[in-house]
Amino acid sequence: MTDGRPGGPDESGPELRARLRAARRAVDRGGRRAAERGLASRLESLPELSQPAPGHARLATYVAADGELDPNGALDALRARGWEPHLPVVADGRRMSFTPWPAGADLVRNRYGIPEPAGGPRRPAADLDVVLVPCVAVDPSGNRLGFGAGFYDRALEPVRTAVRPLRIAVAWDHAVVDEITPCSWDVPVHVVVTERRVLRPGEVPHPGA
């Protein structure tokens, strides 16, 4: 998660992060519901999230927090197609892996107050096929600004140069900025989905192709 500088010279990464987190928390309930319906429609329409290829159905999503857009309005449709949802699980040392999330399974809050599965296998990103990545900001080149703790960058670093898992950033449309200068440890995404549009920094094969 970068602390890189966006396009404007007068706004640092931390300043941009604070401004956009405040903006997304300020969206009223009606606006949030409309945005999440738009997001779900775009996720369901992605060709990369059509019926998965045999043996390539592991999808990581997340539980929205701090005003993030909730991607799980699309989850029923994706499960029906054969996708197997996973959620991030945080371990000691700020390490993150992913655990299956069966429909109806109970979740427990981790030390950060974020719900995660109580049990099940823990899988590295390399064992997944698609990862929905939350972000505070993102640019059209696929560089993203996260909370600043680096969980996703550490989890995705081993697959930085791979097309699997496909990395899909989920962001508010107002959080798409002109440019974010990445740090050396930042891992870019392949696709950006907002409530209004889909951006593709680079074409990649369908998972499992």
C-alpha cells in the first residue's frame, strides 16, 4: 500500500488517503446503496468473472470497512457460477492469507475488528485465481493507495509478475486519481472496477486460460 505521491504536487500520499477516506465515509446510505448496486452489476458483467474454468474458481473478496465499497452484492451470482469465495485472514507479523468463506459461515472479528472466517485452510495468494483488492485510491495505470499497513502488498508480492491471481481493484469512482507514484514494494492491479466504470491498465488472459 503506497505512500506514493498522486498527480498533484501539493498533496502527499497520506493527505490524499485522509481526504478520500473522509469522503467515502461521508456518502449517505442512499448514495452508498446505489453505488454498491452499480458495483455489483459491473463485477457480474466482467468476462473474467464469468463461469470459472475447471480448477480455477478461488476468488478472494473482503468485508467492507471504513466506508469501503462493499463488493459482496455480487457474491450470490458469483457463487452460482461456481466461484469459491475466500476472505483475508491476518496472522502475526502483519502477514495475510486467505480462507474459504462458505455461504452462511460464521465470521469472527480479528484484532483489527474486521470479520474473518473462524477456521479452514489458509491459502497464499498464489493458490487463488482472482483477488478483489480494496483501495483508498487508484490510478488508471493500476497503482493503488491502501490503508498504509501493506497487508495486500506483502500477500501479493510473490505473484507480482504473474497473471494469476487476477488482481481487481475495487474503488469509489471519485477515488480514481490521475497518478500515484508507486513505492518499490507496491503491487499494481490488472483491472479497476468502480460503481461507474471498468478500467483496464493491461489486458490479461482469463484465469485458467
